[in-house]
Amino acid sequence: MGMTMTQKILAKHAGLSEVHAGQLIQAKLDLVLGNDITSPVAINEFEAAGFDSIFDTSKVVMVMDHFVPNKDIKSATQCKQCRMFAKRFGIEHYYDVGTMGIEHALLPEQGLVAPGEAVIGADSHTCTYGALGAFSTGVGSTDMGAAMSAGYTWFKVPAAIRVNVTGKKRQYVSGKDVILTLIGRIGVDGALYKSIEFSGEGLKELTMADRLTVSNMAIEAGGKNGIFPVDDITREFLDGRVKREWTAYYPDDDAEYEQVVELNLDDIDCTVAYPHLPENAHPAREGKDIKIDQIVIGSCTNGKIDDMKAAADILKGRHLADGVRGIVIPATMNIYRECMKLGYTDIFLDAGCIVSTPTCGPCLGGYMGILAAGEKCVSTTNRNFVGRMGHIDSEVYLASPAVAAASGITGHITHPSELDI
Amino acid sequence: MSTAHKYGDHVDTDVIIPARYLASQDEKELASHCMEDIDANFHAKAKPGDIIVAGLNFGCGSSREHAPVAIKASGISCVIAKSFARIFYRNAINIGLAILECPEAAEGINDGDNVSVNFDTGIITDNTTGKTYQAEPFPEFIRHMIEDGGLMASLKKAKK
Ligand code: SF4
């Protein structure tokens, strides 16, 4: 029987010629990732087990991103523990204040992930790298601790859903609208356990930034991973970033998909996920009655340079509505610098926004933009669960950078085209 | 002698080990409250080697590792269910609790039946009714991981 992209990558890393859905395999890993919240737990496990070596110091990545620059003593202590561990074992890819970025934006940017590779990360949005044609998935801290030592882990081979993309993107529509529409359609458990594999002639409409956003939120549909086939857009992105050899895997013609979802880009308009689930998708055009207090533009989902550009294009020469706070967080130091070079930082500041150095910050209700009771925020992040960005009576509306920016200007949920009139 | 303790669909981690006991890391303490909100007698009746049989989506809810730990510390040798929640599945294997997906067995086995499980072949035998069921057996490395007491323990052993 044929295999899906994911199954082929897993078979290769397990040293098997074939795998099938449901099979338990042991697979070699090309990269093991942790952040400042999950790594300390993994390090404790690693040390409690008495391990004294890392399988490959170039294949473990630690990114201090959730609470840096450290927001309090506890987060400072956690980062210190990671810093000392990284130093002790000579971990090459350790990113701290000054070099860090939000992990899932940073790793692709730095060329740490290539097509066909197998990656685990102690962070649920590790699925982001599927955009590059890699198999990557989130695991627990124990898994990370074990994998740092062993260099392999076990997987249950997932079954798959195929999403066939057709049509053309409309103006202002981006990857965020695509994935929110898909999750709205299949639900937050629509892809439970499974791979989401994208295909179809519509993929050429999706930029690498779009794809990274789409794969990032595969977990929000319950998916184990969300993967794109390698094409010219992928190659162009990898060019100059990834110098090592890599292999592209494509699904067999007779690969088994439990379900095929048709996604026509022609039908997708700017979309907002209302509280308190990412599946709660509504057209941005219908949000006029929802008055907002804050916009957040950033996160591993939408903190890339394309996202900054989309926001800057809308905010240019305009100003936030009275009473709306604007928080812009470029996801990596390179993006931060780029924003200054391209004049986006000035645009944001002129519009009344603040611009922070990279951090997860408000995305998980950490700091840098926490909401009070009753407040509403349009955010480019990926989760709008109860209390995700602050008080349990606050509300998060998930949207693209363009919609967040437009909403900041009017003070209510707004489709960017409404500003043209 | 393995007695089956049977439950329905969607047994969640809050039922397996209520959040009010999570402050404890002590396995015996966790075991003493295992399943208490769904079956107050569980702790008294679960004997070493017994099995749990359940329906769909066993272990759904939070990612707490305490849940499989509490079950294992209760002496349960295996959980057979129609399906498991993803994180529970991973946690169970990582801490060395045997779990088998077998919808037919989960359907056919009755509460209180005497059941034996052959982990090498995946054959589940209901000695009370005489019926047998075939689950997909664990590959050897998972079997070893469970025998060794979980992921960390088996890795430690492999490193020696
Ligand atoms: S930006 Fe948000 S979702 Fe992304 S890694 Fe940070 S906390 Fe997690």
C-alpha cells in the first residue's frame, strides 16, 4: 500500500521500507527542540536519569523565548538552568537574549530545519516546520529529555487527512485566513492524531510565510503534523539558509487518506476566530459590533517579516482608534532589524503602537500585554482559549496581521478593505 | 488471575486521578485515589495484574502523567480500550504502562471476566467466555520499554 509524505519520512527515519498507520516505530531524529519553559523539566529528567552526554550537540536546540528578557525571578531561574546546561554540554544552537527569536520563527529562519527531516520539540507548535516538508511534532518534556540523550524516539505512525487546495487568494487573504477557515470547517479535533497533508494546484498561491502559519496551527485542529510538499517556493526559501543535503518526499499515488477536504481559495475571505476556540470562525466583515481594547501582532504564527509588512501596509499614515493599545512583536532579532530598515518600526510607532523585542509574551498570557476583565483583543496568535491572554473574562479574537491592524484603526473588528472606502 | 474492570467511553484524566490529588507525587497515594470519582471501590478491588477495559478515547483531558502512573501503581497490568487519547497514549508507554487498542475485546469483555493477555502475540483471551481477540502486538522495543519500567528506565539500561 502507498504511503503519505509523513509516513515516508517516518519510514526513512525508522530504517524501514514501509510503515502503516497505527504502527509503532522508533525513529532517528534530526533535531530536538525545547524552550525556556519545557527545557528545565527535560533537563531535570535528563539529570535524574544520570545521563551525561547529548547525542549530537548540533542537533539539540534551546530557545529562550517565552519569558525573555526575563519577566520575573522564576523565569530568570529557568533560563539560567538552560544556559548552564547548554554550556556544560556544548549545545551549539542555544539562543538567548540578543540572538533569540520565537522558536518556530527562528528555526526556519536560521536554516535549522530542512525537508524530509524528523523533528520533535517540547512545544505543541513544533508542527510549524511541516511548511518546509519536514515531519515535526510536539511532545512532552520527558520525551525531550530522553531524546536529547538518545537521538531517537518512538512514534505511532499517523493516519492522514488530505487538504486539496485550489483557486486563488483574494486581496488581503493570507495563510491565517486559510487555516482559520480550515479549522472552522473540520473543528478543533477534526484531525486528531492525524497528519494534515496539503496538496493541489492552489499551493502555488501560498507563500512560505502563509505555509508556516498554516502548519503552525495544524495542532489547533488536533493534528499531529501539517505538511506541505516541497516545490519552488520551498526551494527559494531554503536557498542560502540550508547548506546540508536534504530529501523531498512526496506521497504515493495510492497513499491512503482517511478524508479529503477541498479548500478553494476563491471562497476564503478574511476570517476571525471568536472566543473561545480556534474553530469559531466568522467573516471579518461581520465584526463591526465587536469593540476592541487591544491588538497584538506577533507570535510564532504571525511574527514574520511578511506579517510585519501586511500590518505596516495597513497602518501606514493611519493611527490607532482612541483607547486601543497596539502591541507589535517581530518574532526574531533579524525581523526586528528588518522592520527598522524597511521603515515599518516608524510606521508602527507613528500609528501609536509599541514595538517589542521578540518574545512570546502576551500570546500565552505571560506578560507584555495582559488583558483585564472584560477586555477584548484582536490577536495574530493561535489560541483564544478562556484566559489565554489574561483575565478569564477577557476575550481573544484570532486574525491575520492585516485584520488586526485594520481593527486597531477602527476600534472594532474590521476587514481591511473597509478602510479603502 | 486477571480480573477485568470495565468502564465506558471518554474516561478522562480527571476521573482517573482527580486534580485535587495532583500535589502528590507519591505513587501509592495516587493509586489510592485512582478512578475514585467513577468507581469508589476501585482501589479496594483492583488486584495486582488486573486489567482495565474501556471504550473510546480513554485518558482524554489534561496531559498529566499522574494518570497512567496512578493506574500502574494500582497494580493494573494493562488497559484495553477501543481507542486512547493521544497524550495519554504517549504518557502511558513512556511510564511503562501496557495499553492495547482492540475495539472487539473492549466490546466483548464483561466486567469481572477473567482475562489473560499475551503481549508477544497481541492475543487477548477472555477465560470466562472462552473468546479470544487479536490486538496488534507491541513491537519489541516498546515491549522492552514497558518491561524496563518506561522510557527513561529503558534508556538508562541501554546506556549501560
Ligand atoms: S508564540 Fe505563543 S504559541 Fe508560539 S511558541 Fe510562543 S507561547 Fe507558544
